[in-house]
Amino acid sequence: MSAAPVPPDEETRLQALRDLQLLDTPPEERFDRVVRFAAEQLDVPIALVSLLDSDRQWFKSKVGTEVLETERSISFCAHAIMEHELFVVEDARLDPRFADNPLVTGELGVRFYAGAPVSAKGGERIGTLCVIDRIPRKLGVVELAVLDSLRTLVNEAISGDPDKE
Amino acid sequence: MNTRAPAPPQLQLLLVEPQFVLRRTIVAVAHDLHIARFQEATSVDSAARRLAERPFDGIVIDMFDGIFELMSRLREGAFPSRPDTAIIAMTAITTDEQRDARFLSLGHSSVLRKPFKIAELLQMIQRMGASATGNGCIAAS
């Protein structure tokens, strides 16, 4: 298993995350509605808004799991935040970075992961909107576009932009 | 000499959908995939205002109260859009065959049940575009 590298802007990134005061807060509909929609559109059992703290990933919003947080060392999202682009693992069992990851080999049984990094206003990648399945998957063009679009809505929720409803 | 064919103009559509996440996602994905550009409305009143402003190649609309009357006015030529402008109506999963039939009687219309996959709506929009002949925007296939 490969532990995710630490982003070069880690200190700034962590400060931006803490400034948002989102960690360990109650669920909020502005995030939950996006996560529900992601799960429905992409036909996945699990969808999350995950925030990457110094040594853990904590789930601000979740569908399909009661897990509240995991160690950062086993987090797929920690890999995802290294780049701006969508991070997709079609079959974690075949990926040497994740094949022996407890999230894959254990009860959660992660096989497929797709994460869209989400950012604070300054651009610091603080976590992801991600979808997870227990079977290998390959997302189509439209599904990738949907995930990317939903990432924008999460970014707007993070920045506190008023809903343009 | 530039032999590359110009990109076909995008469909200009009106989307009337009150649900924020669904509306924003449809607009963004259709734009990112170069399928259509949407003007948005969230109510019958705002839809009427949009329709009065400019013509559209098609309309994607949530089937809520008052929308049938608005679409009837469209068919009667009350707006800049062609009277036969294609309409896709999005309806909740609870079926109302009488309402659906009433809507389909408007002609050039189709019904899409919620919840639906965005890809399905985009396919319907692309079929809409393939047959659109009016508003000077899309050539007939």
C-alpha cells in the first residue's frame, strides 16, 4: 500500500481547512443534497464529502456508511487532493497503491473510487467529493462531467456563497 | 486554407426546474459537453419572462402547476420561439397518466420521469437538436 504523499502546501492547506470551521460540525443540507445526488446519479452505494485533516479524513457529509472518519494514511482522498483533476481508481484490488489497503480488504470492501478535490476560496485542496463502489467501475463521459459539476457546488457551499436559487 | 468545419452552434434551451442541484448540474454538464446552453428559470413566472425575451430551440421543464397553460401559450404563438418548439417535461415518479396525456397532446413533446440520469436527458436533448429546424440555430439533419 502506498501512503499518499503530503502536498507541498500542507501547512497552508491545513490552516485554510481550519479557518473554514467545518471539521466536526453537524451535517448540513447544502452538502448533503449534493452527496445524495452524486450517489443517485452515479449509482453508487457510498458518496462522501471528505475533509483531510493532519492525520485523519473526516466526513462532513455521507451517504451509505456510518463511518465518521478514518486515518489519513489509508485515505484514497489523500491521494486525490494531490492534483486538481478527478482521481479515479477503477479497481482498487488491481492497483498496487491500494490493493492491500484496509478500506479495500476490510469490511468496507472498496473496489471503485472517484474523487473530485474540493477547495477553499484560496484554492487549497481541503478534501474531496467522492463516490465509492464495492465493484469495479468505469465512469462514462457524462458521469465524469456530473461529478465535476457537483464538485463546483461543494466548493460554493464551502466558500459560503449564497445559493443562486 | 482552413478546411476545418465550423463547430455546429449549440442548442439554446430554456430549463425550468426549481430544484437547485438538479438544475445547476444539468446546465453545467450540458455546457461542458458542448450539447446545449441553457437559460434558467425556477418558476412559471420566471419561465414566462424568459420565453418573452428571446426564442429557444427547445424547452426542458418540470411539470408543475401552471406549466401546461404556459406551454399552451407557446403553442399558440405567444412567444418569440416557434409554436412547435420541442418540449421535454420532467415529472415526478408518481405517474398521472391523465396529466401526461394532456401534456403530450400539445405535440412535439416528451415526458421524462424523475429521478433520471443526466445522460438520459442529454440524449433526449440531442435528439431534439437533430430535428430542430427553427429559430435559425440548428439545421435539420
